Amino acid sequence: MKRSFVAALAGAAANVVAVVSASANPTAYNVAPLLQARDPFADRFWGLLQGPVAPPQPPGTAGLLYDFREVLGRPDLFAERFYGQAVAMPPAAAPQAQLTPAPAPVTAAPTAVLRAPAPVPVQIVQAPAPAARPIPAGLTLAAAAEPSRWYMSGAVGAATLSEATNTGAAVANQAAYDVGPVLVFAVGNRRTASLAFEGEVALRTFGLSTITPAGGTPVTATGTVSNVALMANAVWNTNFGWRFNPYLLGGGGIAAHKLENVDAPGIVGTTGDDIVIAYQLGFGADLPINQRWSLDTSYRYFSTLAPEFTDAGGNTFETAVASHNFLVGARYRF
């Protein structure tokens, strides 16, 4: 029973294969017209199979079932093995070489050279001047003028009057004075860059401190001593290019010297005045602030010839006048 069933099954399978082989559609697997090159898949996996060559295919069926011989130029081993298409292939015609004419030489068109455009000249246009505004009637504008040669100055400071010896027919004593104030005002003219001339008025006032009789001891004294001086000075500026300008000063003039209510124990009181010749020497420094204003500091030694006075008893005597003056002030150029 088993053997007859297996034999029947094998026979059925053989019939199916035979029917499929015989009734296959010749166009179902006929890809020969589509292939223009060798079938690498068939070469790799089916072209290497070895074995007996299948019997020849019945006449009339060659080239219909998977017949790649016409495409590949040699027997199709796959078809020979499974379909028996072992027929001789006509010798493949040797490929004829076709001479392709060389392409005509391409003449490159001349390349245009790009040049930078020429620079456009820049024209500098001057800005128009602002429109002038009319000046109202009665108003005039004066250009700022350079300072003139003329200037004025003022200073204030302290002065010391040296101890003075009073000598006369019946007078012999020494007077000492307190430190007193000094005021100076001047108007000048610069003749050159280094030389200037000026007129000056100065006021000095001192209080009497002590009087010492000849051969005696100092006693307290009262009263004041003052002088008003009118001086003509020459000022020489030493311009060294510094921030400040040092200068030397010298001058001469007259001074009105006055004693007022001078009194001390054992001394006859005196009130009087005298005009004498005066002179002074000094130095200082001028510090400019702007074109017209400057600060000034200076030292001056002031002295006069001996003025002559008469005391209340009618005794005439002379005294000495010499003072040291320390000043600070300002100067303005017109």
C-alpha cells in the first residue's frame, strides 16, 4: 500500500514537471531581446554547474525558453542543463571597429578681461559760508584786539622799617617800628619785549614801638610814621621761556615822610613832615593767567635820604628811613 502510494505521488510530480515544461509560455521568460550584456547572475550562480549535457530540445522550441545564446555569444549552460538547448551557435561575427571622427577643435572664445573702473575723481566742495546776519542799528562789533603796550598793576603786602637813628644838636636816640602795611599802584608801558617803564605810587605806614635814649634803656613809644612815595621805575623782564617771567626792578623818585604824635617818656613829642629823594631796588616774577591778566609777586628795598624834623622843644634832628617790602598783586594789560 505504501509503495504504491509513493509511486503514485512520484509519478504525479513527474507529470506536473513534464506538463509545466511542455506547456510553458515561450514569452514568460524570454528576456533575450531585453538583455544587451552578459547575465552576471546566471554566470555566477548557474554557469558554473558541471554535469552531463541535457538531451537536445525538440525541434521548433530552440530559443524560446531562456535561450541566452544569441545574447551571450556562447552556449547557455543554464538552458543546456535544464532545458536541453544544446545546439551549436553560429560563430559570432567579429565586432567591427568603428572609427569615430575626432571632434572638431573647439575654439575658445576670447575671454573678456575685466578691468576695474577708473576711479572717479573726488571733488572737494567747500561748505558755503554762513549767511551774514544784519547787525542791529546802533550795535557795532569790534574785533578782539591784541593787548596794547600799556598796563596797570596793583599790589599789597607787608613792610618792615629798620631801626632809625635820630640825631641832632639836642637829640640822640633810636626808634624801632612795628611791621606795617604797604599798598602799591602802578601804570606802565612796555617799550620792548624785555623793557618797560612805569610810574608808581606807594603808601607805607608803621607804628612806633620803642625809643631808646642815648645811654639809656628802651621805653615804649607811641605815634605813627608814614610815607607816600612817587616813583619812576624801569622793569627789565628776563624771558627764559618759563611758565613765569622773572624781572628786575629799579627806580627813583620822591617820598613825603611824616611823623605824627611821636611820644615816649623822657622824650619831647614830635609831629612833622618832610619831602626827600627816594629810591628802590627789587625783583619779582610775573605769572600770566590769560592774554591780559597775570599775577605778580615781588620784593623791594625802599629807602630815602634822611628827612629832617623839629620836635616840640624846637630841636631839629634827622632820621633814617629804610624798609623791606614783600608784595603780591595782579597786572592787567589794556
